[in-house]
Amino acid sequence: MTSPAHETVEAEHLRRLLRRWATTVTVVTAAGDGRPFGFTATSFTSVSLCPPVMSFCVDSGSSSWPMLREAEHVAVHVLDAGQADLARTFATRGIDRFAATGWRPGPYGVPLLPRSLAWLVCHVSARIPAGDHVIVLAEPLEAQVVEGSPLLYHDGRYAALA
């Protein structure tokens, strides 16, 4: 992706810089091979309002990527300030991330997590390789929003608005 004529910022320096960036925490879920899967993502953003398009990124080496590569629909959950444990669960490798969540099947068969501040059920419209990640573009089809405060990620920790 980089041109040989341009130098890039070293990965560790960029990582330190990005730790200063506070972002909302989301969990992306989908169904594949007859079971739910999901992961924590802090790279969720709005791309366009007309037409509505959202994006999130996933590590192409993650355990979720093989199933996400095939998923037609996903749910993106904006976590509530009290859901740091859920964020940690969905960021942990090698465990059943859905075991104690109380999830339910939602539209298009995507798993919906309880007590999220908001969720969007989306149709995946594009997957764009970008370095060691893939940018996923998704079109919202259904949504739910409740009152509350979002869970944030800043400086390597989960936080809430004061």
C-alpha cells in the first residue's frame, strides 16, 4: 500500500499515537457454520448517510475472519459503559465468547447481544484488503438505540464518559 518514495511511521510509534485516540467499543457478530461468532472492534465508523454505509476493520489473521469473509449479514453492537467485561470476552481468543451472554437470534439469523446501547443489523456490501486488516463495508437494514452512555477505549483501557 505504501509507495517506495514515501517513508511511513514506525508501527510502535503509530501504536503509541493511537492510544491517545478515544473510541467507542463495538462487538461485531454474525452466524457461520451453524454457530455464532463475533469479536470486539474499536474501528467502527459511519462512511455515508445517503446511502447509509458503515465500516469496521478486522485483522485478516483473526479467528473470526474466515467466517466473516463468507457472512452476508452482521450485527454491530455499540457497547454500554457497563459492558467492559463483554468487550474483554469478545477480545479473548480460544473461548466460547457467547457462553454467558444471553444472546438471541436476530434478523437474518445474526446473534444479538442484550443490554447494548445500540445495534445495527447490516448487509455486508464490500470487503477491502488493507495491510494486515480487511475493511468491511456494511449497509444498515435494521437498528435499535436505547438511552445510556457508551463504553470507550482509551490508552489501553476501557472507560466511560464522566
